[in-house]
Amino acid sequence: MSALPPQYNPKDVEEARYAWWESQGFFRADPDPKRKPYTIVIPPPNVTGILHMGHALNNTIQDILIRFARMQGFNALWVPGTDHAGIATQNVVEKALAKEGKRRQDLGREAFLKRVWEWKEQYGNTILYQLKRLGASCDWRRTRFTMDEGLSEAVLEVFVRLYEKGLIYRGNYIINWCPRCQTALADEEAPRTETQGKLYHIKYPILRQGTGDRGQGKTTPVSRPMSPVSAFIEVATTRPETMLGDTAVAVHPKDKRYKTLIGKHAILPLVNRKLVIIADEAVDREFGTGAVKVTPAHDPVDFQLGKKHKLEFINVMTDDAKMTNVPKPYEGLDRLDCRSKLIVDLEQQGFLGRIDEHVHNVGHCYRCHTAVEPRLSPQWFVKMKPLAEPAIKAVKQGTIKFVPARWTKVYLNWMENIQDWCISRQIWWGHRLPVYYCESCRRRQETGDRRQAKAQRVSRPMSHVSEPGVIVSKTRPERCPTCGGTELAQDEDVLDTWFSSWLWPFSTLGWPKKTKDLAYFYPTDTLVTAQEIIFFWVARMVMAGYFCMKRPPFTTVSIHGTVRDITGKKMSKSLGNIIDPLEMIGRYGTDALRYTLVTATAIGQDIFLSEERFAAGRNFANKLWNATRFVLAQDGIEKYRVLPKAGKVPGTFSVADRWILSRLQQTTARVTKSLEASLFNDAASALYGFLWHDFCDWYVEIAKHVPAEQQPATRAILRHVLEQALRLLHPVMPFVTEELWQHLRQGTTKPPVSRLMSHVPISIMKAEWPKVEKRLIDREAERLFERLQAVITAIRTTRSELNVPVESRPPVHLASPQAEVRMFFEIHRPLLQQLAALGDISVEAKRQAVRHAAAMVVDGVEVLMPLEGLIDPAKERARLQQRLDDLTRQRAQAEARLKDRQFTTKAPAEVVEQTKTRRAELQDTAKKVSEHLAVLQGM
RNA sequence: GGGCGGUUAGCUCAGCCGGUUAGAGCGCAUGCCUCACAUGCAUGAGGUCACAGGUUCGAGUCCUGUACCGCCCACCA
């Protein structure tokens, strides 16, 4: 291996390193009864997706966990893959088709699907390549796709099982309908956004008492024009066009204004339909006029009202949101055009009241952002309550834990109020429902039910009934089990994409087959995800896990924050505030990106990012690079493969040696603990501080000046500490650590000459995770070294403040009454000279009286720096006086605290002791400083 | 309407089980091209820990309330 280039260039190492790891099979994991598994399932990114910062954070965290586990000796498996993202993918392909001037209907289902598959083959792996650039150490052999044969099999299996248990049913429900995508959307797929709209007040004439029958909810059109009108009831709506489907008006039962009207009828303007006025607590008296029009087929609340009060359900919109089943002038109009026309017509005929500006929450399709229409339509549902039970129990009992724990409540709250899940989608790309309809059964039903001729117009909500002629089967049935007919048609709909993703933790391991993988790797360990997806995916995976496997899919759910820009906005394309992770990788390197993401926040907190932060990561990588260059440049470094015991090498371990080794142990403990607790930022910054400040700023500087007889020990330690710290850093910054580690290893290990060497790992990612060596923890060395640091820093500070040029190497007098302290400084005299740029150093028991000297008192040690001609005595006096004032103030504080603590029994003795020591130190220091001041004043 | 999070240096954020003198990075100022690194070294300035109460010998940390910012959930038509 060639020497390290002087400049660190991430591009030179990253791709090659990744390819090498992969070719060596380091990412692979297979069942091995001798080792403990550690498994992560990747949240399958959407196949149309590209890597955004949220993915980058998510996958960095997962990669840290998996690399950490791998180095700890676990058989670590990370299964990658993508989901087929039904609507999104279909959209992409449809867009491409549109450029050719075609619609999917022009191709037909089969040809269209072929196009989608082609697209998937060509572009579907983009995000996986991007994950590789991020360094993700997935077992790529196992890459899965939710439309794979195996995973599709799992989907059908679950559908059939659920159906057979009565947990899947078909029904007419109000669903969110995207008129553009022409499909049903789950509530989670139609997030509400605040929308500026208008609140239209419309006057519905009230039918005079005594006319019309009082039959509940029967709405026969009023044949006569509205002559018997006595007054109006005014309602408010944001979607006037839905009035055409109104079948009632509702008021609050206790609302005095309308009390007398309850049970009477109103007339729907323009349509002349008779509407019953009902009373229901769901109505908000405060809102609008306190009276609400009821459109059971086009509003979720009204739907509930409709069921409760047995109203008619009139569907007035087609799949593409054109009006239907409405009076002539409106028939076929687009919903919005109809709205405008209605307003004009209402106005002309005097039915229109006020129009207010109104901000309301409207659901928008999460794919195309079209406003969704609540709409009655036949869909397939999963009954969720029974599935939720074990999923609730698991979390309550702690079988599954959330990190941070506060998400537990969010999860439970949702689970306990869970709604049935609409799983059918009216698109082509996806798993087609394994449902078949017998044509002859259907025909028989229709003829036997002629009265339902109006059914086209009026549909009633269905509840779960197993319908004759409906066959649910994994494979296409030969004949209808009811009538034996062979004319069978498969349901046109496909399943919600999440219906395949919720099976991911076990379907990727081979379920429903009983595979070795499944037995060994399931349940998985950690699920890392963003909070947005708790309901979408996490909750459902838990349910699926219990339903299919009778066991949880994972044991820990680690929720990380959302990545936001510097102003707190969510990063999104439409806001144009995207920081592209790949661009950052290109500019600063993958390690820098990962480091920055990980240090940016404590887990669970949102992350605010700005580009400057990535430079810090790059600088850190560069620092490591250069530190390693320094270490490698030491003569004879190749001899030090292992850390010798003190005394086994020429020279003994100095205080600095003991200090850095001790600090390494502390760091190892801290990093290990932090990673185990998902405190990634803590682990990363502990390593940053140790490597940069302890190792580079101090130990490396010291290493440059150790006497010859101690050099072997120092070199061994330089190499050891760096090598160990690189291991600790590897999960966070895999590339640069591997590169440097290889050079260190190459520089320090003879090539394997026998099989005895075969245990030596050839990659840092397979190296053992450092253990804390208790024997190397050395509090005394830490204390001593800290004193040395304090003295050096004090001297530097003074020089800097007094503008003493570096090239003048002033002498220094040290004084301490303690013999061991004097001894310590005698030994470290050369070091002190180097690091503080000093001339002669004298060490004495008693302070000398030196005129024209800068004086410092550090940790009980007096430091005098004679600076004849270099300092202004007045300036120095002022400096000392300032110092003395500070000390006096601090002492007063300590005194007050001590009083508090001493005269109570509750303050622990230890704390009182600490305060006493502190006070004594301050007193001693103040005394010495004032003596120096006195000397100066004598001048 | 419910629930949750945040408020600490100019900026972005750490701060564990309450305990010495509240930290980091960036930015800023000053001095340094010191033979690993100017993507660097040294030094410094900068904080009433949002506000008000409370618990405690002791509160950035625990409790209550207030204000502001943000997020999630919910059927304001």
C-alpha cells in the first residue's frame, strides 16, 4: 500500500472502498447458530424516490447500528429493498406516456403494467445506489421489492387469511377520493392542509307545516314549485356543489333558534327536493348559522349522520369529479365549474346569503396534491380492532419499546382509536386483489332485485356480509363454489402499497415459507424511522407481526427527528429549501455528511440544517487524515503491533502516556454506552473531542518532543490510541476510518506468513469493538496531566494578553511547596519549554521576588515569568488586580454556599467537603496573587 | 378542541440520577505559514439558562402557571 497522500480526498477512497467491502462479502449475513443475530429491516424506500436528507439521516443511523453490532460480534443483517409505491410509480409512468400523447387506458392494463416494470428495471434501483454512496452496509444479495414473487405470495396469503377470519370486508364508505389519480386514499395519504376558501351561506326555504308527509328521511321530489314557503333556514358550506346531493338539514337539538323546525322540512333550492330537518349533537351551534346541510354521500360527518338518521345517499359525482345524478344544467359539469354556476343561479333566485372568506383544512392527495373529494364508494377494508389488540398489549408490556419513550403514548392513542383500513386502490400498479366475482351469481342477484334500478343513483352503505358469488382465493378459481359457474372476473382494484410493506420484517425473510432465515433472524432488533411514519407503517407492522408470526416484528422502535432547514421548515421541493445529500457528499464526502447529520441533534429532536455544518465534518475527516500521516511518519512505527505493558519497552509510560490511555478508556466507555442508548450525537462528539483535542492537540504535540529513550513507548501508544479510536469512530465515519486503519495496519503488521495470522481482521468493519481496559484507567495521571495543561494554558494566555512574542523564549520560575509537584515539573521541564515556548525553567519551593514579572497562580502552582522590558508594570498590575477581584467574588460565592451546606444535615458530607476544598483553593490562590500584586506595587 | 415538543452565547445546538466555575461547533476579535493538518495552531470576547411562582440546604435540570415558536391528532360544514 502506498503512503497516504498529503491531501484527503473523499472521492478517491469512498467508491473503491465500498466496492471492496462488498466484494469481500463483509455485508453478508447468513444463519449461524453459533452467533447471535442482529437484524434491521430498512423502511423500504419508495421505488420512485431519490435520496433526500431524511433518508440520509435515517439510513446513517441504521448503518451506525448495524456496523456497531457487527463489530461487537453479532451476526448483523440489514435487509434492503424498495416498495412499489403504487400511485407514485403509476404517476411517473403515466406522465411519460402523456409525453407520447397516450393514456394508460390506450395501452390497456397488461401493456401498461409491462411499461411500469420496464421503468422499474431501468430506474427503480436509483435509491439503492444512493444508499451505497451513503455507505449503507446492507446485504445486497437479499434486496427485495414488494412486488417480488415471494413478497406477492405473502400479500395474497395474508389477504386470504384475514378474509377467512372475517377481518376483510367490502363496503360502501366515505373515502378520500383523488379525482386526478382516480383512486381511494387512506386518511394518512390525504394530509390536510390549510386552504383559503369561502364559506357560502345558502337559504333553504322551509316547507310550511302541514304539507308533505312526516315520514322519516323519505325524500320525494316536490312536484310543485315552492309556493308554500314561509321562511328560510340558512346553511353554510364550503362546497356548494355538494348541495345537489343533500338529503337533510341538521341542527343541534338544544339550539333555540331552530327548535321549532326540527322534524319539519326544507326545500333544496334549484333541485326542489324535500329535506327533513333533523337534530343531532354533532352539529356545532357556534359555527356558521348553526344549521348544516347534510350530504351523506360526500362528507364523512354527513355520512355518519346519514346512517344514524337513515337518510338517502345520493352520489352526485363521477370518478373524475364531474357532476352526475343532478338536474340538467349541472349534469356533467366539473365540480368547480358547477360550483360557480350554482352560485350564480342561487344568487339570481335569491337563495344566496353571505359569502365569507374561510380558512379550512382540506385533504390533499399526498402524491399529486389535488384536493380530495370525500365520496361514497365501494371499497375493501381491514377490520383493525382485533389486529390492534396484541399490538397494544406488546407496547404496554414493554415487549416493544419506543426510543424516545414519549412516542409510546402517541402510538397507543392511535391504536386505541384505530379506524378500519381502506386497502383497495383504483389503480393498476400493485397487487391485484385476490377476489373473483361469479358473473352468473351477479346476474341472478340483479334480476332478483329489479327494484334497485335506481341503485345507480342511490347506494346504501354495506356492512360486512359474505356475499354469494364473491370468491377470495390465492389462485384463480376454476369455478364458482356457489353455482359452479366458470365465468369469473377478478376484481379490478389493487391493494394499498402499505398492504405489502406492513409484512416487510418477515416477508423479506421468506414468509409464508418456514425458512431458516425466518427462524434465525426474526424478530428483528431495531426499527429506525421518522415520526411521520409511526401510523403508516410502524403500527401496521406490529399488527402484521402478531397476526402472521404471533411475535413482534422488532423490539425497539427508534424515532428520529424530521430534517428541517434553518428556518424550521420541512425540507421540500416545493419550498426550494432542499439541501441535497448527494450534493453534500460530492462536496464534503460521505463521512462528513454522516458525521454532521449525527451530531446535528439528540435523537428524537428535529434537525435544522444549513450547509456550513457539513464543512465541520469534512474538517474532522481531514484532521484524522493528517494525524494518521503524522503517526505513520514516526520512525519504526511498524514495530508496534500491540500496546506493550509499561516497562516492556525502553522507557516507562510517562504521565502523558498514562493520561491519553486513560482518556481512551473513558472515551470507549462513553461511546459504547451512548451508541447502546441511541445517543448518536453524544457518541460522535465524544470522539470528536477526544481525537481532536486530546489526541491531536496534546498528545501528538507532546509526542514530537519526547526524549529519545521514551520514544518507543510513545510510538506504541500513538499507534494504539489512534487505531482504537478509529474503530470507535467507524460506525459514524466508515470510509475515512477504513482507509486510515488500513494504512496503520499495513504500516504496523507484517504480512500474514502463516495461518496463525488468519484471525487478524482485514477490515476495520470486522475488527473487534474496543473494550474498556480498567487497568488503564488512571485518575492520578489525569489529575497530574490536567495540572500540566493548566500551567501551559495559563502561560500561553498571559503571553497572549501581554503580547509577548513567540520568538522571545522567556524563562519561567515555578514554585510549589509540594515536593511531588516540583518533581513532576522537573521531569516535564522540556515539555513545558516546548509547548509554552519558554526558555529556562526553574522549579523551587518558594516563590522568588522577581521584579518586572508576569505572575500566575495555577492549581496551587505559582508561575513567574520575568519579562524585563517586555511588559508594562501598570498593565500587569491591572491584570493582577482584575484577577484578584474575580477571585474575591468567587470566594464570597463559595463562602455563601458553604454556609448553606454546612449548617444543614441534608447536604451530603461529600458536597460540603468539595465546597470547603474549593474555598480553600480560592483563598490560597487569592493570597498568592495579592502577594504578587504587592511586589509589583513596590516598584 | 385535545396531545406533544421547544425556548440555554450573535447563529445552530448539547447539558444524564438536582451538586464545584453552564459546554461544543460555526461566526467574531487578536497573534501565528511552529518540520501531520491554514480544512490548521494559540488566545480571547460573548450567557439574568423565555417569564412568574413553588419544592429543596442547593434548580438550566423537578413541580405549577404564563408567554411565544413548532409539530401531531380530531367530524368546524
